[in-house]
Amino acid sequence: MATATLTIDLDALISNWRTLNDHSASETAAVVKADGYGLGADRVARALMRAGVRRFFVAVAEEGAALRNAIGEDAEINVFSGHMAGDTDMIGDLGLTPMLNSMDQIVRHVEALPGHPFGVQLDTGMNRLGLEATEWEAVRDLLLSQNPTLVMSHLACADDPSHPMNGQQLTAFRAMTDGIAAPRSLAATGGILLGPDYHFDLTRPGVGLYGGFPFTDAAPVANLSIPVIQIRDVAEGETVGYSNTWTAARHSRIATISAGYADGLIRAMGHDVSAFSGTESAPVIGRISMDLIGIDITDLSEEPNSVELLNATQTVDTLADAAGTIGYEILTSLGHRYARRYKGA
């Protein structure tokens, strides 16, 4: 079989949630948008429910509908994008809770689904989603009289604890919400790690659950094992791959493995990553192509049948650093060609 295998460790996922939960006295929800950050929202959410999670967050109503069908009625599903045109039936029929972001959404929700639960998202300086301070002031009393399930905002720079934006947003959020009876939420993974001032009534960890930065103590959740298709000898001076970007400086043994940028292993990772056979590493060489990657196995003690590109040593953030991006992009790009296996939980 030439298909690579992505193994998702649900026990590690639950351990990460429990550790983040222990950071605060607040309720700890879970963000499972983008199909559980690429790892399968249905399996991820069911495992987290067994650990005690009762509130989930998704990006759009369609994700919420799929999640509801996967986990049943015993958890609250919140939709960050709010109540968009065309969402009414899904929100109403499937019991989704939109985080209302604009005056248009407020009108749409109140008129289409009077009495249906909703939350409110506020903009505290990120300028992405949510009511601005003047809009909130205009509708605050009306919305609070209808008992929103949550009033939330989102931090722009929480992955940098020293960034002044964190304090600015905290001050703005308090100015907009101090004294209200509705539950409040400001912290995702980075905000949880900033400390109790940011925790309020509910925290919403996302990438930290899946082993990503800024939760540096996270247990790795994803392991990627890739079959070796072919091994060949390459003489000194010969080249490997597209555009002759790698030239052998010695007689080498080169393995071609069955994955590439079509599987989310983006070309920009270049030569700064390795494949692992046990504890031994073999550098990636040449260009990552659509379906294939070359690795130099000359110095391995044994020729492997498969190698690991994601493991406890080389995490999603290691790959992200090599590609000049972030772990979120690596996780959510992991391809659908992989055979997915779940262990634990």
C-alpha cells in the first residue's frame, strides 16, 4: 500500500484538554472547526465529550450541522460566524448557537428565530468579527434582556505574552462587559496561558488541544507514517528531483516516499525537515513534489519500509517553522488521501 497513514492519538488530545482545563477555574470548551483542525471533528468531539466537554465551537453553520449529526444533542454547538443568510433552518432545526457579529445578524436572528439561543461576539481591537463598542452600546440592553448564552471576544496577539495588544484588548473587553450577568469568554489557547485575568467564565482552547504552539507543553497528537516506494543509488554529481535542486556530494542511497504537497506537505518546507526511521533521521532532499518526496537514507543503519514525518520529535510546529508558516496551516492542510487511524479514548 502506497498510502501514508495519519495516526491521531485521542488520549493525547484529552490529556491536552485536561491540562488546559487545569489552568483555569472556568468552564473549558473546545474548538473543533476546520474538521477538528484537520484531524476529524466527529472523532475528536466524541472523545472530548467522554472527557467532559459540553460546549464546542465551529466556524460556520455547515460545520455545526455535521457536528450535531456526529455527536447528538448532548452538547452545545456555537458558530463563530454567527447567523448568516441561509443558516436559519440549520440553526433552528439542529439547535446551533450563533455568535452574533453584526447589526444585520441581530435583526436576522431575532426576526427569524425569536427566543432561540444566541451569543454575542464583540470586537475589542482585532477588527475581524464582532460588534464595535458603539454598536454594542446601542443594542446592549436589548440583547442582555434576552439572556445571551455567551458574550465573547478574541485576542489578536495572545501567542506573544509580552505584546501590549493583550492588555489593550483585556481593558476594552472589561469596559464593554463588566457588570453584565451573561457568561463571558476572551481566551483561546494563548489567552489561557496568559493567566487568570483572561479566563472569565469560559475558555475556548483550539490549536493547543491538537499539540500546537503556543501550548509548548502539549502532547503530540498527530503522527504521520509514509511508505517508501523505491530506493536507488545516486552517484556523486547526480541530481534528484525537479529543477536539479539537490546534487549528490557523495555516492548516496535515496528513498522516494509516497506523499507530497497534495497531502499538505507544502513545498516551502524545503530542506529543513527530515524523515525518521526510529530515532534516526534522513534529510529531505530536492523539491517536494505533488505526490513524492526524496530523502537521503545513506547514513541510516537499515533501509526503511516507511518513515515518519510527524512524530514526537518533529511536530507540526517544527514543520511550520521550516515552511515559514504556523502549525495551524500544517494541521488543517493534512490531506484526505491519508489512511486515518485513531488510537486511545
